Amino acid sequence: MLLITACGPVLAEPPLKVLLYQPGNPPYTLLEADKHKGLFTDIFHRIQEISKVQFELVSRPVARGLAEFDAGRIDIEPGVNPDWRAHMRVPGIYSISYAKSTEVVVFAPGEKKAREGSLRPVWGYGGRCQGVCVSQV
């Protein structure tokens, strides 16, 4: 019994490595003064508090992060869509969706002509036109 107790720390699981892409994707991930911040950081810190599972947050450029995931040096890649990795050697195992994001394309104001009414102005603070947005179909 004493031997098992003495070996307890040696038998602890290593932390799971969580990939946070550089340069970041606010509000999900950002790196300020070599410190991880953002929603993903908050989520993994909270999971660690309540589950005692340890995480190591690592920042990598996209290409290096993908290669390290495929090589098994990254355990978790948060905030991805299964379609993005479908062509990769290691497509991954996915949780249920926890959020939905609507992506849009914004054009600078100017001579861009709306095609079939698909473009509309994007108004910013102070009522100034910030650009033109493609409406979703």
C-alpha cells in the first residue's frame, strides 16, 4: 500500500496539449505578452478546475499546428469544423457543436455594384458606412 501511495505522482497522466492558433482568433484565442487569453483559454481553465484533467495550451501557426496534430503531438484542437479536416491524414474525433458562427464577406465602400441585390451597406458607429456586406442566401 505504501509503495502505491509513494508512486502516485509518477502515475499521473501528462497534460493534454490544446492547440491555439497563432496569431489568434479573437475572442476565441489571443496571445498577449506571451499569455494565452480568450474564450478557449477560459473554457479549458474551467474544465481543468472542475475535472482535475490537466491541459497545456500551446500556440502554433496553422500549418505547424495541423502537422503536430497529425503527428500526435497535439491532443485537442478547439473550434474547428469537421469539413476543414476531412482531407487530412488524421480527421479527428469531434464533440457535439457548442456554437454556430455565421461568416460574411465585407467589401470596402466604393464602386462595387450589387449583383441581384446581394450587397448591402454595413453601418458602423456614428452612422458611417464601413463597407458592403454580402447577404446570405
